[in-house]
Amino acid sequence: MYAVVGCSDCNALTIVEGRPETTQCPRCGKRRQFEKLKTFVETDDADRAREVRASMLANRQGEGDAFAELDSFAEMDEQVEAAVVADEEYLSSSGIDADEVAAAADRAENRSASTRGQSREETVRAALRELDRPTEDEVVAYADERGVPADYVRQALDKLVRAGEVSESRGRYRSL
């Protein structure tokens, strides 16, 4: 079920899905019990709720007649889908090989998947944990596989040594 509800503080119109115990106005942030909100329409169709809300907003701005001339949301969605040019067609018409673009995207996704959620510094620290007394080149190679530039790795290693978090002896590093 979808309900078009109004906020009594700022008069914002919102669509609420289901019947939550409380809901928060996206405009003013006021939280109220759902049952105490002014409900204008309840429907099982999300598009119908969107249309009612849009119609009410248009009427508030004196544009109700113009809104009435528009197609429904479902019809507009179909029109947009029919008018959109596929990515492959757009790239080809621009002289770009769509297969090459897809391959590059796959490579970028695979490269960044291992560091998703991990900062550059965390990657350097992970190399020091996972590798047994690595050399600078081994830490650089580990981080490079995860998309971290070599210059950053060298600076991070120097910083960690100066901070006393990592020791370096005879070209080998270890966390303290």
C-alpha cells in the first residue's frame, strides 16, 4: 500500500509505503505517528500515488490544467525507454569500440573490487601484515595489484617508519 500524506508543519506531500508506526518528513525532519498524518490517498499502485502527489503539487502552484494534459507516469516511462539510445549504439556512432569499453570496465571493476572499502593506507598496512618481512618492492607490487600508486606506497612506508608503527631493517619492513 502507498499513501500520499501531508506534513502539518511544512505542508510537504510525501508518499509512504506500507503502514509504518512513525514517519519523518523529508523536508522539515519532523517525526510523527503515521496514523496522525493527513492521508489524501491510499492505493496499491505506486504510479497512482506518484500521479496523485504530482497533481496536488501542480494544483498548489496553479498548474493543474497543464498537469492534466500530461500522460500518465507509466506512459511517460514507456516513452522514455523507447526514446533512449542503447549504450552500444551510442558508442558505435561515436566511433568507439563498445567491446573495448566493456572490457575496460570489467578490468576496472576487477581491479577495484579488492580494495572496495579499503583506503590506500589500509592497503599498505595489509601488505605489511600479509607479507612476511617484505621489501619495499614487494609492498609496492602488493599495493599496485589493488590500485594503489607506487609513489603513495613509498611515502606511506616512510611515514609509518617515522611514526614508529613500522620498522625497517636491511630493506625489510615489519609492523610493530
